[in-house]
Amino acid sequence: MPLFGAPWQVELGPMTTAAGQVRLRPIRTRDAAVWSRLRLANQRELQPWEPTGDGSWARRHQPTAWPPMSSTMRSQAREGTLLPLVIEVNGRFAGQLTVGNIVRGQLMNAWVGYWVDSAVTGRGVATVSVALALDHCFGPLGLHRVEATVRPENGPSRAVLAHVGFREEGLLRRYLHVDGQWCDHLLMGMTAEEVPDSVVARLVRAGRAAY
Ligand code: ACO
């Protein structure tokens, strides 16, 4: 639901999972310290799946890296092309979910990407977060299609995408530079027609989350 009238300042949830209460909220400048701490602590889990960056992981994830990054994300959010959200578990920063490359007009398309702190993985946090984001994309944002790209080797992320109902559309060869090399990615897609009700409601019916 939009806060303060700005369409990108959304708060989604809460939903209950085995990890606790999950909600999505806008990024804040004051997230710098916790963002840096979790990104540094999760380097081993995150680096194999994330686009190659300039400079070392340690340097790119200092608290000072957050203000310029979050300010760029917020300006894209104001333009309506990005929705940068923090995943909170029991009120604590536990990851990020971003809806990006939001294109309107005849495409009405966007991608979704996410990461979750390994301290709370394996308990449905990413699954319910993606479900909340999809309902927002197909509902208030009025999008027609959402896509996701995932490395074939990324079992946990493929499970998340399968749980919320993404379809496999094809293999993008050497699609993205990840962790030092060009890597194949599966293209996953979902259109509004495939969600006549709500992705969250489907998860609840499947026993994967509760209101
Ligand atoms: N192979 C297959 N499935 C697995 C494996 C594996 N090796 N390990 C775990 N799983 C399953 C879990 O059992 C679970 O399914 P279940 O609920 O049926 O048991 C599922 O993967 C994970 O579901 P969640 O608990 O909802 O997800 P979680 O909160 O653990 O977060 C995530 C998953 C986001 C992939 C996390 O592990 C992470 O941050 N990884 C590193 C970054 C990353 O890969 N991000 C995604 C990149 S792709 C994209 O953004 C589209």
C-alpha cells in the first residue's frame, strides 16, 4: 500500500513464515550499516550469483557505498523504473528485493531480483517476498509480465521461482557476467493472465505462508 502518496514508497505484508513476520518496505539511507554488515557476512553465499562488480567485495560493501547507491535507486524509483525494497524479518533488515527495468506502454514488463541473509534462509522468506512483490506488480503497478533470470545451478532460487509459479521460457547463453565469467541463465516469466487471484493467496493455500 503506498505511503506518503509516492507510488514507490510501498509497504507490503506482513506475512507469517517459519522465520517469522516478513514485510517489504522502501530502502532508507540509514540502512547503510546493517546492509554493509550483512553483505560482508554473506559474501560466500551471494558472490556466485551476483553480477561482477568493480573492485573487491569488501570495498564495494563498505557502509559508504550505500548512500550513493541508494540515492541512484531512489531517483530511478521516482522516475517509476525501479522498485527497491528491503526484506524485513521480525522488523529486522534481512535482505533486498528489487523490481527493475519497469517498462510501461505496450510492454508493461519488469524483472525481479532478491537476496536473503543466510541466517534466515530455508524458511520461506524469499518465496513470500517474491509473492508479495508479484501481487503488487500485477495489482497496483498494473504490469502485464514479470521476468526473472537465474543460473541453472542456483537450486534455492529456482525453487523460489517455481513455488510462486514462474514458467521456464528458455536458456540465455552467456547472458550475464557473474563472479568473473559470462554465465548462462534461465529466463523465467509470468503474465497477469496466469494469476487470476493472488500469488500470496496461492502460497497460503499451499501451506507455505500465513496471513
Ligand atoms: N537445490 C534445490 N532447492 C534447494 C536447495 C538446493 N540445493 N537448497 C535449498 N533449496 C530449497 C529450499 O528447500 C526451499 O524450498 P522448500 O520451501 O520447498 O523447502 C527453497 O530452496 C528456498 O525457498 P525460501 O526459503 O523461500 O528461500 P530463502 O529465503 O532461503 O532464499 C535465496 C533463497 C534468495 C535464493 C537465498 O538463498 C539467497 O539469497 N541466495 C544467494 C543470492 C541469490 O541466489 N539470489 C537470487 C538470484 S536469482 C534472482 O534474483 C532471480
